[in-house]
Amino acid sequence: MEIPYTVTPRRETGLYNGKLGIWMFLASEVMLFGALFSSYAALRTGADFWPTRMMSLAMGTMNTAILISSSILVVMGWTALKLKQFEKFKLYQGLTLLCAIVFLCIKGIEYRQKFIHYEVWLTDQGVSRLMEQHPHHEQWLKSPGVFPGRLSVTGHLEGNPWLLTHKKLKAKGVQEITLYPDVAGGGHAEPVKISVNEIFRMTAYAPAHSSYFAIYYALTGLHALHVIGGIIVMSYLWGPGRRMWLTEPERFTNRIECSVVYWHFVDFVWLIVFPLFYLF
Amino acid sequence: MDMQSETATLEHAHSAPHGHEAHAGHHAPLSFWRRYIFSVDHKVVGIQYGITALVFMLIGFFLMLLMRWQLAYPGQPIPVFGPMLEAVLGDVARGGRMTPDLYNSFGAMHGTIMVFLAVVPMIVGALGNYLVPLQIGAPDMAFPRLNMMSYHIYLWGGLVMMVSFFIPGGAAQSGWTSYSPLAVVVPTMGQTFWLIGMVLLITSSLLGSINIITTIIQLRAPGLTWMRLPFFVWAQLVTNFLLLLAFPPLEAAGIMQLMDKVLGTSFFMPTGLVVGGQPLDVSGGGSPLLYQHLFWFLAHPEVYVLILPAMGVLAEVISTNTRKAIWGYRLMVYSSLALGFLSMIVWAHHMYLTGMGTRLSTFFQTTTMIISIPSVIIITCFFVSLWGGSIRFNTPMLFALAFLPMFGIGGLTGLPLGFSFSDIHLHDSYYVIGHFHYVVAPGTIFAIFAAVYHWYPKVTGRFMNEFWGRVHFVLSLIFMNLVFFPMFLQGIYGMSRRMSDGGATYAQADNLAVVGLPQWVVDLNINITHAAVGLMLAQIPFVINFFWSLRHSAPVKSDNPWQATTLEWQTPTPPGHGNFVEPVRVYRSAYEYSIPGRETDFTPQNQPQPAR
Amino acid sequence: MPLKFLHIFFITAAFLLTLGLAAWAFHIYLKTGETSFAVYGGGSAVSGIVLFGYVIYFWRKMKGIQ
């Protein structure tokens, strides 16, 4: 016996199986992202200090626009399929995939930017030494933030290495680092030499940096994994999977519909993530 | 015409009537891999889940026996298995003795294995998968390939957890609850493996619950309205909704704890934490309480996941063996829906000692008291169902009957834990261990036994041996009580859980009037350990019976040997691919037993005219 | 929920986001005077109008398809 209602909806519910399945899946995803958003709220309200304006608004806005466009495009693809315009469907589905990949690329660029951007918290003697030797230190010496009572400098290192920490520096036997400090308004000041003994803690803007970045990477990382999942499924349906259009067009259309529902959810999560990290 | 049955149920049951299937579609015989390993047939998947779960249950039981030796005879080498442990695990079992670290990891893994790898996969993965499509008259689950995937992901999750015993440092050792910061701070990789295993298990569970929910809603046979469903199916529906909605927060917590451990984040690590005399080199600012809230948000509904399918099994076994409908079917359905909903808002009763303040604890105490009402209603309905019944005291029925008072003890002993004023004394004591084991061990596990004895004839075409079934029952009942009842006393006298020496240190305290344990409380450990060994011996007849009966016991003489009304018995034995020989149409409710004026004392659901 | 309504819900959410963005950007512009925020606010407002127009167009177009 064939499994009923894989294509034709059941009259009582008005749904075919896949549709109910994907909505149940999304219910669990709401709980998953909901738990992370709740954790964001708990961490932020419980924090003494919460960084703001750490993200590139330009890239975030671009990503938001790309994802919204991709949702519009993917629905256009589904509409084309409903109207039996298969060539148009292929075009829109391809454009959707393109948008998704560009989104990931921009996200990758953002991650890399963060991985090469460092914050160095100084010991007390480090602070006094730097203040003595650099009369214009107020341009780049930051008042305490994530670590109460500890001043810090942020900036880039020579050669832009990824994800160094003070532990790794000590393990490699490095004695001194040369930091190009950030100044307000953008750009760098003159490079500053800091001895490893003067470093209380050093991390890039990595998950270990602070609760802000921890929850940022958790949320955007999980979201990116969902984007990748969506790309995999939609690529399959665009590529080898589209043969089903010739044999079972209605079932194929239903599959596309389920993937479009999923894609809207992924996009919706981003609409929430964006203000939480890029605006406030 | 190719009449080969495409199911891979235990083929030894040749003497039983075979399932023939003449369905449209290709009959090319599937390869061994597609039939037995990567099968998409829900019955095969159910059996896979069942066997895997029972093996994990034995492993979890074995871990507990080793722990019990340590509790009764702290510091003494373990007989027989001590040298084996040392050979396999090395220094952590030096001299064949259980070190505190090893005790902690066995304790954490015993809980994890029993809850996530044994009981839930058995009652949801095995019983749910096997029986739900049959009981609703469907040919299979809504998403057969998803079903196959969820089994394999479960298997891999379990294997990852098992592998963790053998890595340097051993398995996770911070309790099945894995509270941060301890779980993060312990410098071994066991917790990381645990977290990866949990992510896999949660994924498997989510895929499975999507499948069962969709199947129940969409694939009910024509005529099978909601109120004609067997109670077992209702129980599975509520259970799977709980799994669907409650697991993701634990997955989030698991991801965050994994990031804390591997990437050095501070989701759950508070500022200023000092470990081993050194301030911890993390960013701080995290909240250990956040982990607890996320964990218990799942773990409370999880206990209803543990009990509801068991109640479902009970409904089927009791109705069949009393020849009566379940009393209060509608009441039970609404109660299980209420139970499901309420279970999502009681979780912090596990956290009364975190300093939450009276307003919050009052809220959770109130919801906790309210949730006892639907549970009591369901048990009462079962008790009332017995009245006036023509009871068959076969092995499944014996287990079902014993469940009722055992669950009663377990449930009633939960009340002092639900009130924060009494919980302050009892929290994290052996009283808690007694309470939850009563509900799960002579509770759910008895229901599992009842289910195995009850449905074995449908799956294999043979009965399990009745005599040895009764032996298994009597011995298990006696030893379960001997193991767990003393724990209530130990807990009330203040013995704390998770102490690897069984409280021996506290029995030697200077001023026993102020702090410490009476020696007799600690000595009870010895009695409990002996009873645990007895309990292990009591399972031997079951294991032998299970395998011996496959080939050698009495074959069934009909497809419906228990003369039951529900649809799974109106199939060939074992059911073939597609389950039903002809399309199913349901005409009546699930428990039409002993209706006056009818020729037989049962009328199957799909029988159009009752025999007159 | 039919996909049609889900899409309309989604576009509405996006529209509300653009409104919020515009309000936020103008608020910052008024506070700090940086013109880039005025541009940003203007861009968001325009996007909002575009999305609003799109949702009307979509609603009309989908009247026929179920």
C-alpha cells in the first residue's frame, strides 16, 4: 500500500504530510532559536557591560537586504512552478541560491574581520608604562568594559594573524607584540609595542572574548548552518531533484513549497538577529 | 507472483501464519543492507530501536551494579570485574577498585544511558514506531526514510557516548545533569563526547517525533476518529509533542556548553571563578543558572515522556486482560493533554535550592501541585477499570497490575519534593533517588516488560514462556522494592546522592547529633547492593526466555491470540510490508469488550457488523 | 498555513523592520548629526515603501493561485 496523503491533502486537516512535517520541524526550531534568544536576554540583562556598535552596519544591512530578496525570489520560483512555468522556476531558484551563497560569503568576511581584530587588556604596570611612553594614549586606551577595572587597547597585529590569544603567545615564546591601535572615528594610530608581561588577557573578537561575542557566534553560527542546510536542499531540488517535475509534478511542487516555508523561517530568524547585534 | 514478505522481522517464526502481501509496485528482493540495516519499514526500525535500547539498558544496569559494590564496600576491589575494569580503563580503576572519579563517571553515564539511550528509545522509538502505524491502520510511518535516519543517528549518538568510556580521562563525570561550571571545568574530554552524543540523540529524537506526530494526525484510517484512537496512540501523540518542543532548549544549552568547553566562551561561567586555586582564564559574565533553566526546561517534560507511553501500554494490556473497556477513556485523554501542557511549566521545582525567592518558587509549587491531578486521574481510571473485569493473570497483566501501586509510591513520594519547604531537606538526597526510580523502574520498566510479553506474539508468532515470565515478574517485583524502598529512609536521614563512598565519611563525623549519618543508614547500602544483585539475577530468565522463545516456544494459533480489539492484532503475524492485507476501515471505538448481547466478548475496531 | 499567507507575514515583518531601521537611524542622526545615518534612514524608508508596494502586488497576483 502506498502511503496516503503524500501529495493529496487530507480533507480533515487540509494538509499533505510534508507540509505538516515541515511545520512541526519549524516548531522545534522556534524553540531552539527561542532558547538562544532567551539566553541573549539573560546574558545581556545580567551583564555589567554590554558592547554596542561592534558590527559593520553596512555588511549587516546588505545581508538583510540579500536575504529578504532571496525570500521574494524563492516565492517567485514557487509561483512559477504553480503556473507550470518550469524555466522561470529554474531561474528564480538559481537566483535564490546565489543570494544565499553571497550571504554566506559576506558572513565569512565579517567573521574573518573579527578574527584578525584584537583586544588587549593590560596589567596595571602595562597601563602606567604605556601612559608614560605615549602622550596621546587617550586616543586609543579604552576605559574598562568587559573586565571591570581593566583598561584595554584594540587594534590589529602585524600580518593579521587569526585568533591569537595571550596563552598562545606565551606558548610560542613571543616576548612582544606590535599593535596598530584603533582610534575613534576609524583608522589606526602609530603602532604600539606591548610586552607580553604587560598583557593581562588578549583575544581576537572571537567567541571567548565576551558574552556578547559568544552569543553572537552561537546565534549567527547556528543560523549560518541552517542557511547551509537550506542551500543543500534547494541545490538538490534545483539540480538532480528536478527530474521529479517530469514524473510527479505535484509532488515536486509540494517539495519546493516545503523548502520555501523553511527558507522563510531562516530569513525570519535573521530579521531578529540583525537588530539584536547590529543596532543595539 | 512473488509472495516474498519484505519485512525483516525475526524469520525464525516459520510455524506462524505468514504475512502475504499482494501490492502494486516492484517486488525486487532487497539486499541484506536494505532489509535489515537500512530498512525503511517501521516495524524493522522499531525492532532495531528495541534491541539497541535493551542492550543499552543492560549496560546501564551493569554500570549501576559496579557502583553499588562501591557503595556497599567502599574502597574494596570489585570481584570478577575489577581486574577487567583495570585492564580496560587503566589507572582510574587501579587495583580493581573504583576511584571517586570513576564512580562519578559511572553515575553520570548510568543516568544518561538509562534515560536517553534505553528507556525513551524503547518506549518511543521501539514501541511507538512499531505499534502506532499498526494501531491507526496505516501502511507505514509518514516519512519512512526519516524513520530510518533517526534510528541510525540514535545509534551513532549512543556509540559516541560509549566510546567516551575509553578515552583518556574517561566519560563525562558531572552527573546526568551536567551542570556548568563543573562540567566545563573538569579537564577531560568526556563531557565533550557527551555533548556531541547528546546533539546526535536530540536530532534523532526530533526527527522521530516529527514523524510520529505527522503519522498520527495524517494517516489514521478512514473511520478512525480522534476519540476512537487507542489510548496508547494518544499517549504517543502527547509524548512526541513534548519531545518536539522541549528538547531544543537542551540542544541550545548543549551547544553553548560545548562552546564553553571547546572555544573558551563563558555562557555559563561566572565572573571570578577560581578553580584549583587559580582564577579561571575566561571572560566570565556567564550564568550557571541559565544552564539549569535550559536543562530542566527539557528534563522535566522528559519525565513525562518517560511515563506517558508506559501508561499507554497499560491501557492496552489492562483492557485486553480484563475484557473491559478502559474506564474514563475521555477523561484520560483530556488528562494526558493537560499533563503535557502543564509539564512545560513546572521545571523549576528541580531548582528550589538556587535561591529563586518565594514568589517564583510559589508559582512552580502551584503548578507542580496542579500537575499531580491529571496523573492521579489517569491512575485512578486504571484502578477503576479493574473493577468487575474478568482478569487474566498472565505475565503482561501481572506487570501492569504491579505498575499501579509502584507508580503510586513513586508519585506520592514526589509530593514532599514538589513543596519547597520539604524539598530543602530532601533535595539531592537518596530520597530523590528512591522517588524517581520508583516511577521509572518498577514503573516504566515494568510497563516495558508488560509490552514485550504482550506484543511478542504479534512480532514473532510465538508466546514467551509463561512460567519463566512469572518467575521474572515475582523476583523483579520483590527486588525492585528491596533496592529502592530503603533509599527513602536513607534520604530522610540526610544521606546525600552522588557520594562515591556511600556516605561512609559522614558516618564517622564527630558529633552525629549535629551533622552526619547513623551507621545503620550507611549499612543499608549493603542490603540494597545485595538486592540489586538479586534484581540482576531476576533478569536472566527474561533474557533467556526472550531468545529461546523465538524458536522453541508455543506458536500462536491465530493472528489475534489475546483476542484484542485494536488494529495491530487484525494483521497477519508478523505483519508484512504495508501491514494490512486490505484497506482498513474503522467502525467502532478502541475497547469494545464484553458488550452485552454480542456473540464474542470482543469486537475488533475494523469489524463492520458486531457478531450477534 | 498556506505559503501565500506565510509570505505576506514575512514581508510584513521585513516591512516593520525597515520602519524600525528608519526610525532608529533618524534618531541617531538627530542625536549626533552624522549624515550617513540620515542617508541610512532614508534608504530604509524607501525600502519600506518598496516592500509595501510589493506585498500589495503579491496579494493581488496570488488571488488566483491557492
